[in-house]
Amino acid sequence: MSDAPPDLKRSIWRRNFTFLAFCLIASSAVIGSLWSTKPLPAPSSFDADDYEELDFQKVVGEIDFQFDRHWATNKINPVQQADSLLLARRLSLGLTGTVPSFEEIKALEETKEEDRVQWWLSRLFEDRRYSDYLAERLARAYVGVENGPFLVFRRRRMVDWISEEIQQNQPYDKIAKALIASEGTWTTQPQANFITATIDQNEDKGPDEIKLAARLTRAFLGVRIDCVQCHDDMFGDRWKQKDFHQLAAFFGEAEVSFSGVRDNEKNMYEYRYRRTPEKQKVLPIVPFSNELLPEEGKLRERLATWVTHPLNRPFSRTIVNRIWALMFNQPLVPTIDSIPLEGPYPPAMEVLVDDLIAHRFDLQRLIRVIASTKAFQLDSKSADENYPITREHEEHWASYPLTRLRPEQVVGGLIQATSLRTINAEAHIIPKLQRFFSQGEFLKRYGDFGADEFGEQAGTIPQRLLMMNGKLVREKTENNIFLNATARIGALAPTDRKAVEAIYLCVLTRRPTPEEYQAFVPAIEGLKGDERHVAIGDICWALLNSTEFAWNH
Amino acid sequence: MKTHEHIGCGSSDHFSRRTLLKAAGVSSLSFLTPLGDLLAVKGEKEKDRQKSVIVLWLAGGPSQVETFDPHPGKPVAFGSSAIKTAVKDIQIGSGLPQTAELMNDLSIIRSVTSKEGDHERATYNMKTGYRPNPSIVHASMGSIITHELPDPSVEIPTHVSILPNQWPARGGYLGAEYDAFQVGDPKGPVSDVKLQVEPERDQRRSKNLALVERAFARGRYQDLDKEKTLHRVTMGKARRMMNSDQLKAFDVSSAPASELNPFGDTPFGRGCFAALRLVESGVRCVEVTLNGWDTHTNNHEQQGERIKVLDPALSSLIKALKVRGLYDDTVVVCGGEFGRTPILNAVDGRDHWPHGFSIALGGGGIKGGRVIGATDPAGIKEEPEDKVKVEDVHCTILTALGINPEKEVMTGVGRPMMFSEGFEIEGLLG
């Protein structure tokens, strides 16, 4: 180029300079946008008036009244109300298995304080993460987590089908009915996998009536009649062995062929009871509320109609208890799938059941009602340190219960907490892919609770090791401005105070306490480059390893 | 009742100066480095040695005919041969010459039966002694042993799974803290136990964490950690493990070649060597998995490849346990979730067979040189002679370890559960 004419040299330099300037402008725009995020669109389904209506307020008021009475009877004072950011965190963890993103928190804070809970719920209901997450939780109750029989069981398809139904807010009784009475192949009629999941290919038998009856009673009726499959109940006289097998007999006609699941009237369930020499044919009889059973139809259709009948209240109680468990991380009736048939029931249960039935098994309404109750909105700590929370508070729902996050909530929270942007269906492919791959590996090592999700689980040493020294936490707190919140915050936060605040919002969905500001702002003050990043990363590490991050509160 | 009893960590004669100094370095952070605990128990005397179990888990279902139940020249053999062993009248598969020499130390049950022919369900069945049931997750044998035989001098997890496949042993109703601690090929250090930052930075992180914990604890219980979360207690145990010299037992890379080589230069061989060292350190149950036994095609060739890996590892493990005086206190069990069909299929494979398959076991008070049960050499009769149920194997091993198999634990679902519902196998215990 040294021999080129001066005009050409100038032209080349001009071109290079223009290109360089363009790159600088473009990269600063990209990096700038990483911090100052676009305002999120308001959820289209949100209308504040819906929740002001008398009908909605009356139900919430009745539940609050029942709890007030319960607390007065037990001489316990409920704690103060939690702030809206904490409520949003609980809802996100319970309904999507992750925490609110930085940009979502900013959007939430721009809405009116009194609208925030319902606004947030509208946003979650429009987010595919909600239906996917709820579908997986329900599927665990329906078919467990096992891979199941080869080829004839497609768990993923079934979960996707449930998710689609939930996304459309289909009535819950319709979903349950479709699963119980499903026909067709496991690929084209994914709900049929509820039946095919029980096939024992080794025994070369069709659907297993015993497994189906066990799943059905627990998942849809909240009773454990399967405990008496081998003998009458030794701990009470409620259930007899016959109750279980007569219920199982409703699946006796089901068979599986190349055309999928179907019913064949020639099939009949047989069982050898204790102390009887041979198998005998078992007649299909429901264990209670026989008057609700239709007289005509295929056995499974009759069963499905009976199970989901509006007057068959155990069905409604079961889903109320499960949704409550998702939102509080623990069920209203302590054992999720064992709800007494005749009561007594804790406050809220029967009101929620009435409302669910009156609103045609609308799950979104059920969630909205629960989220509006005083019990859900209570803090998990006492404002008066001299009178801290006690076990009695949690036992009586006089404070929001402190519960250990489930593994999928920990990894979901971890991945979201270390990104400023929301990682949902609309997110860029790179963070989505990263979430997909990281999640599986992390869960494998952290431990998955399987189908017994709401049982009390202890924390383990491998879990703490994974959080302290594991690859995912390390990667998520390292200096990567395109993928990690800590790096972006370090580089782009307008002030040190804002940087500390942003880390807290990302990880713990709250602002630091005065003591925390006082400790952490000076810790990063004046630091540049790597030193600054390391200091911010260390704050993030501490937040991720805290009890506050690992527990729902 | 979920038991919240924890695998104690505390005193150790392995307690090194290095560990003490490390602990002292951050002693202001008492919950992270429970120095007080460590010092308090330093002077404790070593307890009587308790028993342990090593499970060599042959995942996929080994063929009984090519391993411990050969029928040379009979219809089920399809060309498989056998060799004599140190015990007159007992033959095993010809691919196991080194194990054959140790037949006085091992017994074989050739008539194990179950009703589970699916890998996942059968694995559950074999590891817990119970068939899968939607109402409860049963406790694996390893978790029961860990629960029943705690050892406060052990600073590392006492239930370990080396090279686990997708279904390692679980704590089940005993709780996740009894799940097997999973590690890969022990040719290097265990993952996640190495501090990722310099000590100074680690100390800063710990101070940051202490501040966040203080803020969160306000207004929550008198002692949040003790009364509710045990978060910091568990973290303290993790820290103790990170600083423990016992961790070296997981890493065989620095072991003398003369000790390691006989086990075979394979991940499984190294796993067996690590299992030896872990048991020596006081670990209660180690499961070492060897995959690849699901031979639906080319059975003989594929089983043969696996057997080549198994033979040196199994035999060297028994020899080493004996040399170190540990065999009388360590039950060694070798088997998979089921066996394989007596006949070959169209592609020279053997399919799943839960109706009469073999496991080998010895040590820990189990007599050697015995054979229990027999299968039909013609492969016609499905049911073996002297049938042994899976739960009977569990009952026998628990009894050998001094654990009452009939002991009941109240589970979280309000249902009492016996450790085993089986019966002791006659003639195996001394």
C-alpha cells in the first residue's frame, strides 16, 4: 500500500476508520442494551378489574376469615405481610421453577403496588415456562419419573400434551378425564401414555390394573387405597383389600395393540385374594360415592366421569392440595396424596374446592385466589427480632413456611439469577441451549427427588460441594460479559451501589440491607478490570451459597 | 418418620497437621470450619472395626452361564466352557481363572429369582430388596448399612457409588443424605472437592456469606440453622470433607503400580482398588459399576469382554482385602439386576432372565466354597432348585453385617418398613 497514490491511501484509511467507528458504536449499543433493557410488554390478559369483583374478593375474604379464626383459636399472631418482590419470587419459583429476572423485576416495579401480584400472575400464565413446569410436576404424580416401557411409553409427549392443555387453561377435570379414559396410540394420543406407562413388557401383559389404580387413587383422589392391595388396612378400618381391587377392575378391559390403547369388553380383571386358592373375577365397584358412577358406558369412561364428577370432592381437594403445595412448597393437608375423606380440613380447603367447582375447574383462577390470600402473602420472618418465627407459626400458616427448594428450582434459579435477561421461550438460543445442557448435568449431581417431590428432604454434602466448587457456579460467576450478569453488572452499572443492588435483585430478588450495602459497596469501590469482577463474583458466590437462595421463604 | 440422624464426622486418626492448620486459618468462621468439633474428638480412641460391603454391580444383566453357573456341553451352554476352581466340584465360567483360584473365599447363589425383567425396575429390586411401588421409595442396602453403622471418625461420605450408571443406590425413605456419593473413574481427584479459589479469596467469600446469613436469620427461629435448615452444618461437613486426608482414598493415581496393576488398567479395576481403600478408611458401602452386560446380540463375545475386566478386579480385590486383614469384615457381592436366557436368540444374544440367575458373595462372615441352588442344564425348567428370592439375599447380607433385617423404620408416608422382608439363606453364614 506504500506505493498507492495519496487519494487511494486516504480512501482506505477513511474506510477503515468508518468500519472501526461502526464496530465501536454497534458493540457499545449491544453492551449498553445488556444493562438498560427494553421495557417488557404488559401481559395481555391482565385486567385489574377482574380481581376487584365481588365474587373474587368474597372467596379470598372467606379464606382470610377462616385463617383469622384459626389463628385466634390457636392464640398465635400472624406475621406482617411480605413485600411484592418476595411474592413475585415465590410465584416464579412455584409456578416456573425459577426466579424473576432483573428485567422482569424492573417491569414489575413499574406497575401499581396493589396490582403487582395479579399482574405478575398474568405474565407467568402467558409464559410457556409456567405450563411446561406445571405439566412436569403433574406428570410426576401421574406416571412418576421412570422411563417406563420401551417404545409404548413416550413420557415427553405426554408432558408436552399436558403443557399444551395447561397453556390453554383447559378445565382440570377435562385433562384428568382424557388421561383416565384415553384411547389410541402413545404418539398420536399422548394422554394414552398414562395407561401404557404401566405395561410390563417382560410379563407380556397389557396395562397393569394394580399400578393404574394406585396412580389413580393417589394422583386424582388423594387417597392411598393401594396400601391395602395385599391386605386390609392394619392401621384403621377404612379400606378393605376389596376396595382397591374393585377399583382396579375398571381398568380390566384396557388392552394395548399396534393401534394403541383400547377397551375390549371380553377382558376382565382377575385377582387372587389372600387365603383364597385361585384367582377370581373382580367386579368393578367404586370405593365411595357410588351414586355418582354412570350406569352406562365403557368401564374407563364411567370411572373417569365418576372421578371428575363435581360432587366427588376428593378429586377437587387433591388438585387444590397439589396447587397449594406448588405455591407454598408444602401441601395444605400435610401428605399430598392422603387427604381424609370426611375431614376435618384445614382452613381454606373447602372454600377453594367450592370455588374450583363453581368455576369449572379453572386452575388459573385457583392459583390467583390462593396468591391473593393473607396466608400466601405473609412474610416468612418476624419483623420483631425479639419474637422470631417459631415452629407453631409455620404449622398454622401464621407465617409463610420456610422450605428447602427442590433441585430443579435451585438450578432454574441459579441459571436465571446469573443472567440479566429472562431465559424463557423468547430468549436467545444461546442461553436457552446453555440452560438445557447445564440443567441436566447439574440435576444429576445435585439429586432429583423423583416423584416424591413434596416429601421432606434433607440437604446433602454433594449439594453443598456442587454449589461451592461446581462447574456451573464457577462458569456463572466468571468474567463473561455476553453470558453472565456479574460481568455485565461490573462493567455497566452506573454506580457501585447500583452494582451491589443489581446482584442482590438478580440472585435474591431483594435489595441489600443497610448493613450489606455498607459492607459490599466499599468492597468494590475503586476496583477496575479483573479485580472488580472478582470482587463482584465473590459477592454473587456468597448469595448463591446462602440459605436464603437455597430455601423458599 | 424421616430420620435426621447424620453421618457423623469428627475425630480421625487420619487427622493431619495440614488439616488442623487449614481449619485454624479460618477459625473465626466457626460454622465453616468446625475446628472445635475436630479438636474435641481428636483424642477419641479408634472404635472396634465395623463391617462394610463392596458391591460389584454388573449393570445390564450378566449371563449366569458364562460367569458363575456354567453347564459345559449342555444345551444351555451353546459352546461356553468352564474351568475347575479351588473347590472340588465347583466350576465357573472359563473366563474367570483368577477368581476360580479363590473359590474357597467365595460362594455362589445360582438360583436367585425375581419378578422384574426391566432394567430399571430390576435394578431397584436388587438394590433395595423390594419391588418398585408408587407409594414409597425404598432404601437401598448401602443406605441401610450407612444408617445403621455410623462411624464418627469418617470425614468422607460413607456410602459411595463409583462409576454409577443412571440408577445409583438411593437413600429412599431414609432421606437423600443416605444417597450414594457418586464419583467417576478414580484415576484423579473427586470433582467439586477442590477449592476453586486461593485461600484468601475463599476467606473473603466466607465472610461475605456470613454477612448474608446473618441478615437472613433475623426474625427466623432462635437458631435457624440448628432448628430448621442445617444449611451451615451441611456446609461445614462439606468443608471438612474438602480438607480431609481421607479423600485420598478416592484417588488411585498415586498408588504404587504393584498394588494397582493387578486390578487391571480399566476404570472398573481402578474402582475396585478405590473401593478397597475407601473401606479401609471406614466407608460402609461402596458400589462399583461395570456396564455392558446387556448382550442381546453376540452374547459370548460381549460377555467375554466384560469378564476379562471383571476377573482381575474381583480376584485382586479379594486378595487385597485378605492381605490387609479386611476380608473378615467386608462382604463382597458381585452380580447384576438379572441374568440372561438359557437359550440364544436369532442374533446369538441372550435376553433378560430373572428366573434363576447367579450372584457371587463372600467375606464379612459369609462362608466360602458353597453353591446354593441349581438351574436346569437343559434350559427347559424355568424354576431353579432351592429358589432364593432377592429379599433373601438382602436379609442374609444384613444379618452378616450384624444388622437386624426385621428392624422397622417409620417412613415419611406414615408406614413402617422393615429393612428386609426376606429370610436368611441357609448354610451361608458362619
